[in-house]
Amino acid sequence: MAVKVLVVDDSSFFRRRVSEILEKDTGIEVIDFAVNGQEAVEKASKLRPDVITMDVEMPVLDGISAVKKIMQSNPTPILMFSSLTREGASATLDALDAGAVDFLPKKFEDIARNSEEAIRALQNKVKEIGRKRVSRFTRPISPSKPATTSSSTSSFAPKPASSTRTSSSVAQPDRSFQKAAPETTPQRSFKSSGKSYQVVAIGTSTGGPVALQTILTQLPANFPHPILLIQHMPAAFTPAFAQRLNSLCKIKVKEAEQGDRLMPGVAYLAPGGKQMMVESRGGAKTLKVFEDDSPRITYKPCVDVTFASTAKAYSGDVLAIVLTGMGADGRDGARMLKQVGATIWAQDEKTCVVYGMPQAVAAAGLSSESLALQDVALRINKELGIA
């Protein structure tokens, strides 16, 4: 059965090109168009598409407001198109907070010249997120005031001692189309393995921004180890994402920089368009952040690259977690970690937006546990003896 798509954009050129690209794949059917956010809300309710592609800037009702309304009335996987600017990055993160599942840079020049890379990226993302809509729900979320973030907040600003913000203080959109189990499923009970660790490394792609926020906001300020975050994301987006996480979390979150010394209670987000590796210098562990023009490596940042360097620097004292994402990035790096005695966990299929990266790790026999997203932070805290 073809994935049914509603294309939303105020540009007739972009609507036409997106439609042409999608319908080159026989597994995708564009069922209609909308020229503004309000029309998107109405057609989402009437046509019940499997996936919606959504622009951010539109007349009548903007894309972020449209996402909020759709997630309240008719939760649907939404793929945002965004410009590669600081403002575009911030707006896209707002859309993800509102309930969109993923985004693609709005590269008009790539789509216009029929770039094979752009075509594959769009088709694959639509099909993957469309497959998750195995059932349909219309349960509205309870209205609540969303938490706000300051654009002037430093990505490495000291946390006030009284800060107690967690993910529960942020208005959560209805993501029931991602879930195969009811929300009332009791939380699992975990015990620590007793193993010692020096670092936590987390790799993710599609669906990662929401997954990382869900996990990191539940970690305490006195988290005992550094955390390495590898999220497939454009260079323009990672500074804004790190800043947003830092404003929401008790731990500190910053975009990684060349020469950063790894410190406990700090999460380092790999910069978009670059690679992040761990190096041992004397008794300290520092980060090497660099441009990578190798044609052999698809992702920048790449989970495999960071995992491999972490295995070399820390040997088996690593807790590595592979979250939702397309493809198999992380599998080779996880294999290297496993060979030196590290612990590997993977997100379970039910709570993934796309069960690609975790599946690759699990199918290779590298992960020892499969965890629901809502359990990952609790499991980390238990394993490290801080819960």
C-alpha cells in the first residue's frame, strides 16, 4: 500500500517539484496540496494522509502553528522543510517540539536540478515515517502553556541552583501514531549491572531531537560522566539545538569544539557537517572536531567515527546507546566498542520514529538491551547508580 502524502507549501514551484519527486517512487502517492497552514489543518482532518510535508513560513497560518493544530486534532507524522539559517533552525526545532517527527533542509537548488541525493533523502524519509502510522488516533492533548527558551542563553551557561525543569514541564504533543503500546504501560524495573563506566555515548538520526530531549531532561545535574551526542543534523542547526537542550536540562549541553576537555555532567553535541573524535592526552580526554571530505563517510557527524574513537580512548568503560534513525550508522562503531568490552543498548522498535539504526545494531547481536524511549533515562541512572 502506497504512503499517502499531503504536500503543504505556499510556493507553487516547490509544491510541484516535491510532488514530482515523491511520485517517482511507486510506494508514495501525493493525494493533495495545501497552500497555507490553515488549509493544511483542514485537509489533514478530511483526507487523513499518512504523512504531511510542511513548510515553516506560510501566510494565513504558519507551519509551526499548523503542526500544533494537527497534532491536537489528528496526530499525523509531519516532515518539515526548513531553510539553513539560524532563524530556520530555531523554527524547525519549535516545529519538532510541536510534534513534527523530522525535517529536511529546504534546498531549492538541489530539488530544482533533480539531485539524486535530494530525491533519495526525501523519498526515503517519507516512506520510513509513513510506515510508523500503523493506527490512527484523534485524542486531543490537554492544553498547557509550553516552556519558553531564551535565544540569548549561552550554550554553556551555568545552571541556577534552583533549576528543576524537566521534560514533564514542557507541553508534549500527541505522538500516539508512533506508539504501539498504550501510555499506561507500567515503567519497567531495572537493576545496575555493577559495571564501571567513564563515558556515555548516544547516536541517533531521524526522530533524534525529540528522543534526546526526552532522555537528557531526566538526567540529574550531578551526572557522573561526560556524554557524547551524535545527531545527524546540518551545521546551521546544531548550535541552536545544543542551546535549546542546555536551557531545558539540569546537565550542561554544548556544541562540541576542538580541544574540549571532557567533563562529568556535560553533554557534547557533535557539530553538523563535522566529525567528532575522542583523544587521550596524558590523563585527560579531549575532543577532536574536524572537517571531513572523505567520500567513504556519508554522515557528518558520523556515529561510527565517534564510537570508534571512544572505543580506543576508553576501552570497555563506555555505555553506548543507539536511538531512532534511518540507515545503519553506529553498527560498525558499536562492533568496535563491543570488542573491547563496552555496553551497547538500542532503542526498541515500538518507540522509534524509524527503526533503522537500532535494528542494525540489534540484528548484529551487538546490543544487550532493547529499551523503550521512556525507559532509557531511568535505565541509565540505575546503571550508573544515581537513581
